[in-house]
Amino acid sequence: MSSDRSLAGKVVLVGAGAKNLGGLISRTVAADGAKVVLHYHSDSTAGDADSVVAAVKSAGGEAVAVQGDLSKVADVERVFAVAKETFGGIDVAVNTAGMVLRKPIVETTEAEYDRMSDVNAKAAYFFIREAGKHLNDNGRIITIVTSLLAAFTDGYSTYAGLKAPVEHYTRAAAKEFAERGISVNNIAPGPMDTPFFYGQETPERVLFHKSQAMGNNLTKIEDIVPIVTFLATDGWWITGQTLFANGGYTTR
């Protein structure tokens, strides 16, 4: 990173960077002067991706969108390859991709388990692997996990359970990449005020989740983005950690 550790002129790759938290990260780092490589998953989010790219360009920035299924290793490799081909290097890689399922263990199918494993564990592993291969020295790798890692609750066995391995991937990578000055961290938000959360919960449970944090609030994407940019800049000395950013929803 430069001596002032700013994002100006840096290249930031955002996994699932078209909408919700990923979209706000993409827009924010672009406003801070970064060149953005915005990954999106499916045709249904192509419009969101195009909107972010257009907004960045209209503000005088540089951005490119690339589609891919991060649970397929070849697609992860291609996303990183496009980033390097487009901008010559990558300084920060942020993975916001994830899939949530609230379901009792006894009702969970093998297909559901495999899909949750692919999206929440396998994709994160190979995103970190490719970042380790391709990031410039003194780069930053950040993965979004979940505050349920510090919870004792029902229903989220495959979601929290298959985000849990990412903590070890992160610790191992932080050691392995340390010689090159690359930090590797996780951010664990509380339940976020996005469609990602509401689709799995009843109104009563939404009220309960709100009651567990300061001011009876869910986590907002605007609460998480400054932590991402901090880890990518002045927070460079933090590595191998999971930061629970949840208004006191859970702690560990």
C-alpha cells in the first residue's frame, strides 16, 4: 500500500459486488479513488452490476463487471484473471458472497447441504486462494461471514456451520501470506437489513433479532462498509481476525 494507505489508485475486486452490501462497497471504494472489479453471480443481477459500473464511470472512476459462479473454481480463476488483465494488478479482494438457509437439521437435504457448502465454504476458500496467488504485495483480503458464528441457536446449521471453516481458512492464509505483507480478515455482521435476511425469518423473529442489538436495530450495510475500508487501509496491522460488527448482537 502507499505510505498514506489510501485506496486512491488501488484495484479492488468485490465478490458479489452488484447489490446490497457488495454494491455499497463497490460504490464506496470507487468514491475513494479505487478502480473496481465488480463480480456478479447471475443474469438477474446483471442490471445491478451495470448500474454500479455506470455510476462509477459517471463520477469519473474506473470499473468493470464480470459474471461468474464463485462455487466453480474455474470461474473464480477467471474473475481474478479479468481483474489483472483489466487493471494490471489487484490490491484488495473482498468477498461478500453467501447463501442463507434457515431449516431444521432433520429436514435438510443432501442437495441443500452441498449447495450451502459450495457457496459459503468452497467459494470462500478458492477466493482466498486466488487472492493469495494474484494480489500485489501488501494487499488486503476480506471475507464477510456471520455473527451467528458466536451464537447458540437453532435453524442455521448449514449457514453458520459452513461459514465457520472460513475462520480457519483466514487464519491459515494470514500466516501463509504474511511474508508478502498481505492481511487476511473476516467481518461478521449481525443480521442485516437486506432481503437476504428477511426471506428466512418470521416477523416475530425479526423483532427478536432487533432486540438483541443496540437500539433495537438490525445491522445496516452502511455500518459494515467503513470497517471494510478500514481493514483495506489504516487497519493493515490487523490480520487473521474475525471482527464481530453487530451492535452487541453476539460476542465472543
